[in-house]
Amino acid sequence: MSHLNLSADEVLTTTRAVRKRLDLDRPLDMALVREALEIALQGPSGSNSQGWHFVLVTDPAKRAAIATLYRRAFDDYAAGPNQPTEQHKDDPAMAPTQARVLDSARYLADNLHRVPALLIPCCGGRPDQPGAPLALQAALYGSILPAVWSFMLAARERGIGTCWTTLHLVHEKEVGEILGIPADVAQVALVPVAHTQGTDFRAAPRKPLDGVLHLDAW
């Protein structure tokens, strides 16, 4: 089945960061990926600039080279203070969930070369240019993030799993050289793309709204 016929609310609440349930042995239906990318192009962008680009990597040698850099970045991340189990170490209730997240992230790092396609969304301009004001950075990311999220939602509707990752950006220059991405074009993420093992994803546990909602003042 190419479409799951989910409601909009179901798509929005069950589009998960898929890692262990990516089907690494099933050929990816590229026609469905293209459909999802066409939908992504309907996303909003600042001043309707539409300055996005999407690099879809299916070549095995290039995927393997990128995966090697990704694993190197992940090893550094896992050994540092910002990995999931450290971020919530003062909240014992979160410990099991965060341990699963780290284990899932490790699985993806170890198997990234096997994922049939890697999508690297890019945008013109550099958010990291010296002295770049916050407004400029926000506008740049705000002009690519909605499109990528639309792609991920459309992929979910088509039985395709995705996961937003950014660790490869530690080695953005090297990845850019592998793929011929111009230096003045910013890579913003790396999204693994594969059919999923089953489609029965559910809403995830989240902290209560009242703990993060501020009405009229902080």
C-alpha cells in the first residue's frame, strides 16, 4: 500500500524519529520519495524565497563515506555531556526513555551506511557567518525547516520512516566535498529515508502542556 490513509492529526502525532524500525533490506520506492518531496515544496519560506535544495544520496559508496563521518561524530557526542542520558540525569523518571533514545541513536550510527537513501536539506547562505544576527539565523532555518518537516510527514503517510539528525554537520565540509555542495550553501540536517518495519507508530509520551505554556508572560 502506498498510502496509509491517516488523518492529519494521526500523521502529526505519530511521525516518529525512526531508527531501529527502518527496513534496511527493502528497496526504497523512489516514486514515493519524490511525491513526498513535491509536497515539501509547498512549505513556507521567508519572503517566499524558496531557497532550499535537497541532496538525495543513494550511491552506496557515498552513503558509506558519509556514514563513516557520522559515526565519528556520534562517538564524540556519546562520550560528551550532551547525550540523552546526561541531559535528564536529574530526572530519574526520564532515565529509561533517554537510555532507549541513546541506544536507538547508536543503532542508527552503526547502520547508517545500510539506509537506502540519505536526504540532506540545504539552503542558500550561511547561518554561521561571523556576526550573523539572530534574526538572520532564524529566518534561514525558518525557510527550510517547515519544508523538511512536511517531507517527513508525507513520508510517514507513505509508509516511509525518517529521522532528523544533525551530527554530520561536525564534518559538514567533508560531506560537502563528497557531494559537491558549494561552500556558500549550508547543510542543515541529514535525514535517513527507508520504508518502515510495520506502520503502527503511536504518539510518544510528552511532558504536560501546562509545564511549558506561558500566557501573556513567562
